[in-house]
Amino acid sequence: MLARVGTMRARARFYVAAALTTAINAVQILDGRATAKAIRAELGAEVASIQKTHGVTPGLGVLLVGDRRDSLTYVRMKRKAADEVGIFSSDVTLPASASEDDVLEAVSKLNADPQIHGILVQLPLPSHIDESRILETISPNKDADGFCYENVARLVLRGGPRPLATACTPAGCVELLQRYDIPLAGKRAVVLGRSNVVGAPVAALLQQCDATVTLCHSASENVPDIVREADVVIAAVGKPEYVRGSWLKPGATVIDVGINAVDDATKKAGYRLVGDVHFDEASQVVSAITPVPGGVGPMTIAMLLSNVVNLTKASVGLPMAPLPGRLADKV
Amino acid sequence: MLARVGTMRARARFYVAAALTTAINAVQILDGRATAKAIRAELGAEVASIQKTHGVTPGLGVLLVGDRRDSLTYVRMKRKAADEVGIFSSDVTLPASASEDDVLEAVSKLNADPQIHGILVQLPLPSHIDESRILETISPNKDADGFCYENVARLVLRGGPRPLATACTPAGCVELLQRYDIPLAGKRAVVLGRSNVVGAPVAALLQQCDATVTLCHSASENVPDIVREADVVIAAVGKPEYVRGSWLKPGATVIDVGINAVDDATKKAGYRLVGDVHFDEASQVVSAITPVPGGVGPMTIAMLLSNVVNLTKASVGLPMAPLPGRLADKV
């Protein structure tokens, strides 16, 4: 692991040297693409090992309701990544007109399928379907996204058993910080956005890493002043270039979860992708930052695969990989 | 409700005038004893109404393992308060040597008992018993302390169904703030201590009230500086007079959850009770503070009774009382 981190750090330094020669501040780019690739290589070896010792191939069941273009893209990317590490994946696609009972039945089938170790219900679901009811139907030990009550509660509680899986984007943020040796214990972390999928669980994970966490949201006052206190900023608000360079403490670390399309006539597609943080401004101030794209996105998918491998291990009685922070103490 | 709050505010003002004539700063004492009394009166009326309309008496099952003196005291106080509002209470007492299976069996019996609407397992349990396993056995719709996975997760998640009950001390802190009209939305709240019983759930509740919450703990650095940013401070660390007056922002509100015995030769008992906040110093700076005792303690018990009445209402199909903040939007 240490050797691997060393390699990655060297790679990250190269990236800085190659791509940011114009930057005055020596900012470190937290390369999610390279880190995710390293994780996929590790997972590939684990999958091969489980197959060898237990004759079991980890299986991911993906349930997609409707045909939202972004959801189709995400599902395709997840399936491709699963395939790369040797995880078998099975798709269930229902029309947008499917009833709640149809979706519940599809989840129940995946729960009962011995070839499936992790179930992913691609969100958002059509508005006539009660999302919390569907997520609650997923068996906690096949909950590839860590969204069911039991895994959510185990994440926020101290002591007691560990979650069987943790939400993938939050886990990806923290894994990236840890692989780049960014200190968290005792440090101030500010999370922007309190969604169930990113903001709230990443706050819980950072707290489990002994950070002092402040969670900001749409009702928060004086957000720039609060961000200025942070050693680590996690931006997950979905507003293009919302966090300005002047908001950031010199030397801070920024994890940008946002991925927003903004009009750009100079691009062939007519748009470009930007994060929730103004990258050029932030790069002048902070010591480390994730790029968009190529930061949190690839890490999210790697953590999904990691969850599936872990759930498979648990199903055959193998020890699961340790979780970050104090969660590592849980069994 | 508004008239009742008005009466309580008048009462609180009287308390200030009567008891704190020597204070220079016009601090408001958040009188938990008087507020809890008002809540018990409300609950008494609700219990009478449920009996009249549905012929059902709310029932609280209290499970005590061992004979810790503090636990015996707490259980007695809770039973007395339940009795006062017309809640039937039933005690199950097991010896400290009881096995985990004995305790699980006792919980299962209470789960199955139609006379019992809320179950309280007095913590801490003897160290040979897995606390999380016992709490997880309590049926979520009889979970008087709001400690089971389902209720914990429903508290921290946005949207989806509301928790059937919320942890009593956190609910007591927030109820007290709300009855004294202390604004929370957009304000900075700092919670000291991250226990499962107080710190973590009160942070979640304050966030549901749209406060911007920072959770400090034993690994946090520069705690006084963080506390100085807070409009509302919740102290739950169990260290006598830990928070000094110099840490507090002028005009802040302090909720002191601590109750610590410190040696005092001038007292007949040889000790006096103090909170986690240096009351005399804090009173010179803040605009409102809870006394210790007579602050959060009585509120905790009132919230337990409120949970039992709510669980009873749910069991007969009556609407439950709304929860604070954004939880009020949940159904």
C-alpha cells in the first residue's frame, strides 16, 4: 500500500509539473483517475483470489428504471468498470412507467439471486416511486450503495458493528484524501451540501476520521467565512464554480464533487464541464485540489466496485477491507 | 401552544428577576424544569384524550439490568414522571449477571406485549452484553429512546419517513430552544461531544432545524476558537466547567447537557452538581443559558414521555406530534 501511494504521489507530482507549469502556487492535483485505476488493479487481484479460493465470482445487479440519458451513461460506466475487475454484472431495466410494485419485485428477485452480491438501484427513480421504500427493500448485505437504514445508521453510530457498505462518492472522497496522506484527525473540514448521497454521509465519514466537521447547506449564513476556516473543503452543491478562490484558506485541500456543464462556444460540444469550485482561482491558493472531471467521479465508481467485492467477501466469510477512521475499529 | 409558550416565557422572566438579580449581564435562564412541567401537562391531556377516544393507556416498559445506583435513580425518576401524566409503566429488572440471551428474551416479551407502547432499556448495560444487539432487537415502533437503526437513519436522512422517536436528550435540547424562540435556521451551532446518545443526534436535529452545525470531539483542535463562532452551544462532554466564559460569543445561547459532581466542603453532601459550562462566567457573556440541574435533565424525561405518547398515537392510527425543523415535513 505504501509503495503504491508513493508511486501515485510521484505520478501526481508529474501531473502537476506537466499540466500546470503556468500555476504560481505549487498545487497538488489529487488525481482520481490514476487513484481509481490503482484501486481497480487491487480489486482485480482480490476478485481473482476469491474465485480461486472460494469459486465465487462477485456479482453486481444494476436496476435502472426509465431511460434518463445521464442514468444510462452512469450505468454503462459502472458496468464497464465492473467488467474490468472481473465482477459479473446483471442489468434489470424497467420502463419509466413501471409501478412501485414492479420495482419492489425486481429488487426482491435480486435479493434472492445467489449470483448477485451487490445491488445498485440507479437514482433518481421516476417521481411516482417512493425512493426510500425501494432502498429499504434492498437486503443490507447486498446494499452496494450503502443507502439502507441499517448501513446509514451503522455509519453514523460510534461503536457497534461496521456498515457493510458506505455511500460510494463519500467513500471515494475520503479514500482519495487518505491515499494522498492528507491529514484529517483534528483538522477542520467543511462540507458544502447535505444530500443523503454525498454531503451528509461524507460529513459522517470525515468525523469518523476524527476531523472536526461543519456541514453547510442552502440555509447557512456567511458560507465564505465558514469555508475560510477549513483545512479540507468538500464541495457538493451542484452550482458551477460556486466556491471562489477568496473563500479558501491558503494551503487547504479541496475535493470538488460537482460536475456541471456550462456553455462554452470554444468547445466542439458547445459546453465544458466544471466543478462546484472555481478551479483556476482555487489553484492559486490551496495546496491540493481534485480536477473536474478526473477527480471524484472515477473514485465513486471504484468505491462501488470495492463495496461489491467487500459484500462478496462477507458472503463467503472472508474479512472485509477496513473502513476509514474510527470505522476501522468496528467489526 | 403559543399562549403556553407566552406563559412560560413570562415564568422564565420571573425566574431571571427573582434568582439572578446580582448578574450584570441580562441573561435569560432557560428553565427546563418549568418547561418540562408544561410539557407534562400537555401530555397528561393527550393521554386522557387517547384513553377517552380509543380506550388505550400508553404503556412504558422499562428494562434495567443490574443495580447501578445512577441507573436506579434515573429509572425511578422516569417511572414517577410517567405516572404523573397517566402513562402505565412496567418494570423488568434483571441481575447484572444476566446473559445476553436473557436480555434479548426480556426485550422480545416487551415487543410482544400489547400493553406496552414504548420500551426503554436503561443504559449502560453490563459490559458482557452487546448494547447494539440489544437496542437493535427493540421493535422500531416501540423504540422509546430512538436508538434503533431505523430511527437513527430516519433522523439523519432528508426526505423519506420520519423517525418514530428521537433520542430524548437531543430532543429535549431542541424543544427547549424552540419553546424559548431561540432562532436556529442559518445560525451556527457548535456541539461538544459526539456520543450516540447526545452529541451525534443533537447535531442531526439542529441540522434538521437548518442550523449550520459543527461537531467537536476529543480529537478536535482549537476548540475554544470554534466555540467562539457559535450562536448556539450544546455542551455534552462530561467535564465539569469545561467551557469557560472567554470561549463564548457575546449573546450566544448555551445548552449545558453535563451534570458532574464536584467536591464542595461547604455542601452537606460534600459535593455540588455543575455542568460542562462554567455557569457564572458564561452568564456574564451569553444571552441565554440552561441551569444545572434544572435545565436539560427534566426535558430529557419529558421527551421520553412524549415519545411514548407519540408511539401510542401511531399504534392506534392517530397523527404523531410534528418533529423539529425539516423533520416536520416528513410523514
